[in-house]
Amino acid sequence: MKVLDQVKKFTIPTAKEQEKMKELAEYSLQLVKEQATKFPNVVGVEIGGSYAKGTWLQGEVDLDIFVKLKNDTDEKTFESIGKKIGFDALKKFKPYVRYSDHPYVEASVKGTLVNVVPCYDVQAGQWKSAADRSSFHTKFILQSLDQEKKDEVRLLKKFLTAMDIYGAEIAKEGFGGYVAEVLVLHYGSFLGVLEAASNFVQNQIIGNPTKRFETPLVIIDPIDSNRNLGTAISAESVGKFVLSARSFLKKPSLLFFKLKPLHPNRKNLDSTIIVKFNYKPRSPDIIWGQVKRATTAISGQLELAGFDVLRKSSVTDEKSEAAMIFLLRLPKIEKFMIKNGPEVLRRKESESFIAKNQKNKLLWINESGKILSLQDRPFHDAKLFLNNLLKKNLSTSGIPSGLVFDIKRGFRIFDGKQTASKSIKKALTELTTTDGFFFSSP
């Protein structure tokens, strides 16, 4: 396909770029090896990830260096040695800690992100940490994919990136690099993956599972049949992938491989409410998890108070600012509400209901013999409701304990038409806009 030939020109790394990455990889690997020799628990250091597998994208590569420790190393020592080696090896490049299954060290080395990740030296299937599989993944992909299929993986990664569903981290909940490799291996090519995706069914299974999984998309790890790679992929990301695959197959275009600017639907901005707060520095993976759980909890509180939450989003700049965003059917609802009571014939319950509600605007018996009450809502304005909830009922709001201190320090509630930071504006745009790539006409 002519379009795909054009895409390959900006996805396959140039010879010059490959040479530059080779030098950087050798340099970084040597830095880590020099520090690793100081610890008898370390049995090896090796490069993994997309660079080692040869599936990295032009201009978008990270470098993963795995430090293998003896499998009898206790967890505390494992983490301590991993961080010590990472910080000392990358000390000239302002290293910092990130978290996945366990902590690892990251730094930008000459413009490329380098991750120093500890793992255990184990036999296949005897996993002690999530990172233990990485070495096996690298060997498996190198044995299974020839150069042509590696380039097909690159097409798929670029497509997923442009659709904003590439990445297995909690912030994205999309398709990771290894998933892209497994999909191309399973379906044979980029177009084969899209043809299959356009016909995915509920609980689609790819691979041979040894137990039942309940995720929308089940992708079995070829080196661990007990592991479902689809667990990290949200239903929304699966939906976007299916719709964008159908759209591309219907009308192939280079546009499916390029990030596109979206513009907010200003009519919908009137119905959005943002709760913004600042937080003390912590790992991006931790703050993303906390803000997403908080957004789900507050969305539930809004629903209980009578507000219809159409969509919600979480955002953080991964530095100091985070926000929960809600698109409501109406930000202000009717001032009154009907409260359903018991049947009149249930004497004890009906007398109690009447006693509690006799001062309300109206009490009556409906056609089914039940007592109803018309009463004022505690709050009919969503902003006022959220302000009261977070100031006076924070402990019962469902906000994760790790965010309580940050919320107590202060927050701001505003709507989508008011001034916001770049990261909040981006999230608002995605929340309020119909993406034509996913919803093109049949």
C-alpha cells in the first residue's frame, strides 16, 4: 500500500540515527556496568526494550537497561541496590525515581530517556517481579520477528501513537510496545492487525489462555500463558482502536499516522467543571493512579447528588498540578427533588417518614399507595456541591488518603471557559470534542 510505504520513511530510524543510538547505548551500558560491579548480588546487566528488539520508532526511542540480581536477594535489598546503581550511573544527568511494579531510575542522557531497572535472574515462569519477563520478551521477539515484521510493528506503533492510545502506563491505559509486537506476530502484518481489530468481539481472545479473563480484550503473553497483556488496556482505548482501524481500512490516509490538533467544542465547555489542586512532588505513576481514583470517587458523589456525569477525565502535568474534570449533562439542576417513601400500609416506616419530612414543600400519596415528598435539594449547583464536599466532607468523599493533604492545602473549582493550564486545556479538548477519526460515517 502506497500510504504505508510513505509512513515507513518517517517511522524507520535513519542510518545516522541508528549509529547515534548505538553509541548512546554502549555509553550508558558502560556507566551502569561500572556501578554494578560494586555489588556481588548483581549477576548481569543487559539492554532490553524496543531498542534491543529493533522495533523502536524514528525519533522516539527510550533505552531500558536491566540490572539482574540473584533471585535470593530480599525485596528491600533488591530495590536499594537498583536505585543506588541507577543514581550513581546517571548522576551527571539529574536522575529521578519512577515506579512500575517496583522503583527504577530514569534520566535524560543526551536527549534520550534512559531507564535503569532492577530485575531478578530467574528461570522462565519463576517470576519474582514484573521486570523479570523483559529479558525473555526481548529474546522471544528477536527469535520470532524478522526485519520486515519489525517494520510492521513500527507502523502499528505509529498508528497507535497518532490515535493517542499508545502506552501501557496508567496515564494512558493503552497499547504498549510489547503488545504491538505480539499483535503483529499473531496477525502477520500491520494491515492484518487492523483487519482483525475491525472485527473484534466482546472479550476477544488473542493467544491461548490457561484461565479465564474478563477484560474487553484478552492478549496472552506468549512467554507466560497466565498473564493477560490486555489488563492494562482500558475499554475506551480498545474502542478507539477498533473504530480507527475500521476508518483507516475504509479510507487509508497519512493522517492516521500524524498527531492532529483538536479544537474544543465551546458549547460543551459550559457544562464542564474542573477541580484543580497542587500536590507535593511524587512519582508520575503514583499521582496518576491517585487522581484517577479520586475522579471516579467524585464522579460517584456527583451522581448521588443528582448530577448526570456524561464523561470524566483526570490530568496532571507530572510536576505539581493535577485536576479532575467532569462533563455534566447540566451543571445546575432543578432546585427540588422527589423523595420516595414507604407504602402507607407499612405503619412504622410510614410514620417515621412522615415525621422526618412533614416540613417539606409537599407530602402526598401516589397511585401505588406510597408516600412521596417534594423537598429542596441540598445543592442544585455542581460547583457549590463540590466545594462543600471537599471542604466539609473530605474524609467521606472517596478521595484517596494520599491526596487528602494536598486537597486540604487548597483547590480551585471552575468551568471549562475559564483560564486553565496547557495540560488541562488538552484534557478539556479531548473530553468535549468528537474525534472524526473514530466516528467517521459508514
